[in-house]
Amino acid sequence: MTTVVVVEDDPTFLTRFCSIVASDAELELFAAVADVASCAATLVVLAVGGAGAEDLRSAMEADNARWLAAFNTNAPAVLAAMYTTDAIVLPPGPAGTQPVNGSQAIGKFWEDLLKIGDRKDHTWEIVSVQQDGQYAYQVARLTLDMRNKNGGFTNVSGNTLRIFERQPDGTWLTKVHIFNRHQ
């Protein structure tokens, strides 16, 4: 397993990171160099400072509550509406698992995942948030109950990294969503 640790206090970091994700060729190169889910699991970002930190954290907590309510009540259309039209989801999976591009495809991804009925009680605990202009990112720990092979549920944990883009009306939508599950 490749482990990548990024500690960054450069204010242009988020803009540069988003431009990497936005380029398919660079994203493929990035994915080839390191398992993106493992990278998200080990990504280290600095905590927010300053007067706007509490406002940003409150906005992220409210967004998490809406996202988790939609997930836990099997509402994929609500989830799709929480992503930008050009968003990308990088789900964990075996080698060759492809990114999911665009809010419509992301809605279908969540619909297919949730219709199986083997996931419930999803939670997130924010580790850190950071804002850089019109972008903000959030690192969180996740827990989730997943149906095991015996038909019961097992609690699993992991990490998630979401990059948000501020919309003209001031709301935040997810532009990039990476998540993994601890082995």
C-alpha cells in the first residue's frame, strides 16, 4: 500500500488540487501513482483559524446532516442535488474502480448502492475544515453499519474527503468526494 501524506499551508493548495482533479489525464496519473482512497485516508490538513472558522464548520455540519439524512433514508435524488454538475466521486473498490463523473451519474451511483439495502446508520465526524476562496474542504471519519455474510450488520469505519464549491447564492455543493473503508 502506498501512503501519501500532504501537510499544506499554501493558500493556493486547494486551487491547485482542484485543477488536478478537474483534468482527466492528471487524475489518471494521480490514481496510477497512489491509491486515491488510501491517499484520502492519510491526507492531513491544517485546522481552520480566524473569525470565519466557526461559520464554515457550522455550514459543513449542516451539509453533513442533510447528506446523512438523505443517505440513511435512501433518497439518492436528494444526494445528487448536493453535488455540482461537474462533480466527481472517487469510490473505494478493487483495482480498476472508475471515478463517477457528474451529478446525474453520482445520483445513479448512490441509487444503485443504496437499493441493495445493506448499508444503514451512516455517520460522519468532522476532523478538519479549511476554506480557500470559493472552495472549502472537509476531512471526516465515517462509520456505517454494513450487512455481513451472516445477514447481520457489522459496524465499519473509514475516512472521507469532500471538496466543496461555493455557489452564487452562498450555498456549498460537493465538487469532489473521496472515501474509503478501513480494512
